Amino acid sequence: MATSEIRALFSVAARPEVVSLAGGMPHLAALPMDAVAEVVGELVRQDGMTALQYGSGQGHPALREQICEVMSLEGITAHADEVVVTVGSQQALDLVTRIFIDPGDVIIAEAPSYVGALGTFSAYQADVVQVPMDNNGLIPDRLRAAIESVRASGRTAKFLYTVPNFHNPAGVSLVEQRRDRILQICHEAGLLVLEDNPYGLLGFDADPVPALRSRDARNVVYLGSFSKTFAPGFRVGWALAPFDVREKLVLASEAAVLCPPSFSQLAVSRYLATQPWQQQIKVYRELYRERRDALLEALTEYMPTGTSWTTPAGGFYVWLTLPPGLDAKAMLPRAITARVAYVPGTAFYANGYGASCLRLSYCYPPPDQLREGVRRLAEVITAELELRRTFGAVAPTESEAGLGALPAPARAARIIGSGDSDE
Amino acid sequence: MSDLGRVVVLAGGLSHEREVSLRSGRQVADALRAVGVDVDLMDADAALVPSLVAEGPGIVFPTLHGATGEDGAIRQVLELLGVAYVGARPAACRIAFDKPCAKAAVAEVGIPTPPSVSLPHTTFRDLGAGQVLDAIVGRLRLPLFVKPARGGSALGASIIHNASELPEAMVACYAYGDTALIEQYIDGVEIAVSVVDTGAGPAALPVVEIVPDLGVYDYRARYSAGATVFHVPARIPPGPMGAATDIAIRAHQTLGLRDISRTDLIVDSAGIPWFLEVNVAPGMTETSLLPVAAAAAGMDLGILCRDLLQVAASRILG
């Protein structure tokens, strides 16, 4: 992998002087560490012989039962046999891609899409076709058009990769009215759905939305994770898959890692069995809601005219569109100098789009830091606007960039850069 | 263990080149440990001064790149604390790190350096960018090389073959600093000459020729393993080779540098080496030029760094 200037700049973002709106680290200070220590200590004392031993390639049976309980909160009815525990859901993503994708195969994904998924797809040399979203999520007619376009080119897409809830990086969710349509379109096209749902239980305003998997058990592979609802350091995620896929996942996982870490699995299992984990999720939700509010208020107060952003109802991220003519990647060094960091939008596109956008994370910095970070970012944007005006250097307008951005809050849905949506 | 006392390799900092600096620092620290020097690897942060004060002066090997690391600021603080360090003193760093100043200083003693102008972005704003850029192109002629007046690792740098590319290049450049250096681009063989002084006066290491895989020695080419091929010694005739070596030593002396420096040059088709810039804290990463040159000279990097520390220690003792 080539060394990039952008990657190097994030080295500076790790310093405490920099307000990092770039990373997606859960706020672990909200965890009751004494209780977690007790859980882990008891695990070693009482069950060390199992916790420190090799385990099943599919994952620990008791944890798989508990995972089914967790998924029931999102309306999923599943059996532990259908669950494969993985090293974070990222490994599940890797395994699914390994199973389904040969070099040159097509994967359909949202525009923008999770950078970690794009990295995996790229590693397997997939051709990623990204479909526009608006602030109601993936646009059904655009999905249908993309499938047809791929087919017209003589190829067949292998699966749709989607983050339907509190999207990373876009911060939007797929609305209820579109969920059945998306599934129907995929079913008709024979397109498998890979539903990645790490943030589903972190909604701020309502009960969890029933997962796509709860509506279609045959055609959806569901990816879940304890990274956001408990702690990412355990690296415990899972895939819920139809039988034939599940078998292949287990074999592939055994080939890759032999078995997921017994210690982490049993620690998570014991945490779920002995601690008020649903209450902890509420703690996280309230904390992230407060931070979301702080970020949005600061954006409203400080951002120059022409800037717009999404309003997430859960999760970690806001997707911001810069005033016309600015390039988030080119602007990043200036932001680093001003001690604020973000992720340029191009990271979330496989095709070079996204230059006019950036992702802001509100999960980690406390509210006062979020506010200061936004203040600094606004100054950076203002200075960059002045510089661009001086030189008449306007970054190219993107014509079909997917969810380049959304209008400022409470406006009608619109696909940025590609006209109005169909809803 | 050596008798150097406490040795601190300073790496990181808050410049855009932090990542490179961390890699340089790790490489120097590992090389020193391999020859028996006890090393602390420290960042330039709020913990540094208390640590230097609490644990005694010791000797610092700065591998900080970019602002504060190469502009003399950190070294000024080290002097305030009475800490010995490897490398040039603050006043010399300030001139060397500022490319227009360094170019002017070496030009004074007859070293060829490409014609250039350096301007803050406010000049373009106040006078109208189009007219000023037209004047620059009219005077310097295309192609041009645009880079920040202060900074390294080719960050914010662009080669301009067409005037229409200039506005975007200027914006990219000003993202890294307030002043831009716009220089006549010299087509030729890119070389680097490292200079070290371990007590017997400044001596040049073998000349390194740089051949990036994609033709441009940008950030990716500098720090991705295998992206650049180095030829040591450079594949240039003895005349230009000697002239380049002479320029590197003269630049080192003219700018009042100390212990270690690296001068970057281009040898044009007529065999003339042109001074581009000098580095007071040369990159020391696995893919950097000075370690490559040292290896070609049969020098162990750890021994070289240890010798430089000993020179620094002798200054305090002296």
C-alpha cells in the first residue's frame, strides 16, 4: 500500500492539541470499567480453562444464543446455528467478500459508503458501483437503474452492501417506506443484500427500526457488532446468514483465524449475562445524543453560508457539504494547521467522487471540544473560500456523486449534484 | 552501554511531517540502540521540558521535520535549558528552513539556484492574482515549480507545465503555509548530497540519484517502499558530481549549519548542479536519502549517529 499524505496527516490528529472530528472511536469512558474488570477477572478465575483455550470456528454457542437475543431488539428472529462469530464485523465483511467475489465482480454500495468496506472490496479487486442516497437513505429507483446498468454491461452484481441505520459516513437512515422496496428490487434481481448494522441500537429518538433481515431471512446476510454497543477492543462481531452461506463463512473463517478469540467471546458473553447491557446502551445513546446536539448547534452557529450537513437520528456521524468550489482533501492540511481534523469525502467513494464533502464524527470529543472543533473548521473553510476566490480556482462540480450532501436541516430530500430525488 | 549519558531522540511534533518524523525517530533510536546507546524516544509535547529538566540535560538528537523542528524553535528551547543537541543552531535553522532566504544566501556566494519569487497569498489577494501570476510566468517562464517557502517532504508542491494549472497549485501550496515559492523548473537529474561532520569538518556522503517510479519525487514516492530507485553514486559525470559535492559543503558552511545537513539539487542537461534547498533535520526513515548515502559509504547509521552525539556532547563539555 502506498503511503499517502492524507494518511500521514492523521498522525497529527492523534495529538491532544487537535480536535479530531475524524475518528469513529466509541466513548469508552462511559463504560463502568470496574464492572468490566470484575467480569474479566471472574472469567479467568472461574472459566479460564475455556477462555484461554481454542474454541469453535463458528463461535462460542452461548454467545451465539445471546447474539440472537440482541438481534431480537431489531425484530430479527434467528437461531444460534445461523450465527457465525467473527473478529469484529469487519472480518465478517472480509469473509463474505472472499466467498462471493472474484476479481472484477461487481458490488453495489451506497454513495458514500463505509471506508472499511471499500477497503475490503478493493482488496478483493471488486468493481464497486455506488448508488445515490438522499436524506431518506438509498434511493430505490437509482438502485434499480444501477442493477440494470450493470446487467446491460454484461455483468451481474454479486451483492448490495448497505448500512441502513445511521449510516457511516452519511448519518442518514433508510426510511421505513423504502425498506420493502429495496428488498423487493434486490429479490427480483437475484441480488444478495449484505446489511451492515453496527449502529442500529444507537438511535436517539425511537425504538430500533426493524432490520432488513427481519423482513427477508433468505436473501439478507446481516452483520452485527459489539464494538459500538459495548467496546471495540474485544473485537467481537458476527454474521447472521442463510445456511448455505453460513457453512462457507465458517470454513473461510477457520482458514483465516482458526477460531475467533475465546477470551473475548466469553468476556462479552459474561458481560451480557451479568451486566445491565441494555441500560449501558441507553447511557451511550444519551451521551451521543448530547454530542450530536452540540455538533449540530455549533455547525448552525459557525458555518459559513453555502455549507450544508445531514442531521443524524443516531450513530456517530454528520456528513457535511462544503460551499461550492471547495475541496475537502486539499483543505485538510490547513485544517490540521488549525488543529482540527476530519475525513475528506473522497475516502468514502471508490471512484474519486466526494471531494466537496467531509465526514464529522461526534462520538469521541466532549461537547465543548466539538464546539471548538467546529469553530476552527469554520475559520478554515472561510480562509479557503477567500483563497479560492483570490485565485479563481474552483474545484470541479460533481455531477453524479451520489449523496454528495444534503441540504441544511429540515429541507426536502435532494441528491446533491444530481438533481432532485424521486421521493 | 555508551558513556553518552541520557540520550533523547526527539520525533513527532505537530507539523504536517509528524508521521515522517516518527519514522525517522524510530530508525535513529533503533540504530543507536544497536550500537549500545541507551535512548529515550520522545515527542515534542508538553511532557518534554519537564522530562529534560527532571532527568538532567543529556543530549538530544532532533529528528523533527517541518515547522518547529527545523525552524530553530525547538533548538532554541534546548539551548535555554542547557541541553546539548545534534545539528544546527537556531539562527542558522531559521535561514536554512526558509527556502527563499537559503536560496538568497547561497546565491550570494555564487551557488546556482533556479530563479524564483516568493509571495504571501495576501499579495495575490490585494493586487489581483491573475496579473501577478501573469507577471511571474512572463519573467520565470514555464515550466515552474511551486512549493511552500517553509516545509518539506514535497507537501504542497507541484510542477506546472501550463499556466492554467497555476491557480490550483497555488491553493494547494497555501494549504501548507502562508508563503509560496515559485521557482523556474529545471529539468534534469535529481540528486541529494548529505553532509556530516563528526569532528573533522564537514564531509559529503556519496551523491544519491533519485529516480521515482512515476517520474515525480512526491510524498508517496518518498515514503513508500520500492516507489523510488536510488543510484549511489549518482550516474552523472565526475565534473557535476564534484560540483554537487562542493555545493553541498559550501551551502552547509555558508548557512552556518552544524553536524548534519542534506542539500537537494538538480543537475541539468549541461551538467550544472542547481541548489534547490537544504535540510537541517534530514529524513532518517528506511527510505530516506541520508541513510541510503551512509550505507553506500559503508557507514553504520548507528555509529554515525553516535559519533554525532559525541560531537554534540563535546560542545557542552568544552
